[in-house]
Amino acid sequence: MKLVVGLGNPGLQYEQTRHNIGFRVVDKLATKSGWKWERRGRAMIANGTIGTEKVVLVKPITYMNNSGEAVGELIRWYKLPPEDVLVIYDELDLPVGKMRLRPEGSAAGHNGLESVIHHLHTNKFPRLRIGIGRPAHQRAETINYVLNIPSKDERIMLETSEDRAVEVIPLIIQQGIAAAMNLINTDPEALRKAEEKQRLKREQREQERLRKEAEALQQAQEQPPLPEGDITT
């Protein structure tokens, strides 16, 4: 079982801000997978399976700086080790739209991640960072920058990275952190090929399912009806 946590702030005023990129990624994954959100403690969760792995998507509703409170509660509820948690969040120190996957590390000034580290009592859990860049004017306050809505051009870049994150999360869950890091961090073409391979596998499974259903239906139609004398009431 895996916990996939998107960090952000609850409320309509924050939905499109840079700081809510984690929320948007798990929202898109839930929509793509057809999973429904429900309240659990101090978080919204949606769950289903990816491959053979049970997955719970999480949006803490504690506000960013207290995200760890909700994550800690869920870790204890599901009795999971920290390495089974994947945290997705915005990263000032990466260019806009750039993604990096790491197996562990410090919070590097991100208050939401710092809270998660504090409540899990460790920094040894994987995280997927999505770059939002730093403000063009160095005097601009970081807090205002991350809580502002980006420009149209920047928004397009962020949406592209969010969509890509939705595609790579199944790779992380099914192939493991080490293999996924090689794809995500170093070789975009290898990532594209891996995503295509995953898509073909899904199509093959669906075709096999439809074939079996068609065979079962054909067999049912070919069975002769029982003679009237053999029908019991």
C-alpha cells in the first residue's frame, strides 16, 4: 500500500496558486482514475489500485504549514512505514516545470515538507518536486510569490508538468524509486518510452478482458435450451 500526498492549501482562493501544485497533481490523478474524494480526519483521501498496489491519494486540509499533522495521522491509521509515502510539492529551486524525484532529504525551506518530516520523525521518504522557479525580482517576498497565481505562459508550463507527474506516479509505484529516478531525473526520452510501454500494457490487459467477456457471452449463447420436460418449477 502506498500513500501519495499532494501538498497545498484548502480553499478556492488557493486552487491556482504556485503553492498548490501538489493538490492539483493528486486531483488530476484521482479524476483520471475515477476515484472519489472523501473526508478522513484532517485530510481528503481518494483510493484505488495502480497495477496490484493499493494507493491512497491524500490532500491535507490543515493548511500547508501543518501538513504533517494529517499525514502523521494517516501513517498511523494505515500502519505504513515512511518509505511507503510519496510527497508531491512545489520547489522554488527548480526551473518552472522541471521535476526531480528523490528518495529522502531535507525540507530545504519548504514549510509543508518540514511539517511532514517533523510528524513522521524522519526525512527518509520519497518526494516528487515540481519546479516553480524563483521570482524574477529578488526583492519580491517568497510568500507572496508562492501564493500568487502564475502568468498564462507559466501556467501552461506548470500544467504540462502536472500532467507529466500524473503519468510518472504509476511508474514510481510499480517500478520503484531507483528505477523511476533514472527515468525522471536523467532521460526524458526514456521516460516517454516507459510511459508508452505502460500504456500498451494497459491496452493489452483491457483487450484481454474484452476477449474473455466476448468468449463467455458466445458460450452462453451457444448452449442449447433445456427440453420443456426437464424444466422444474
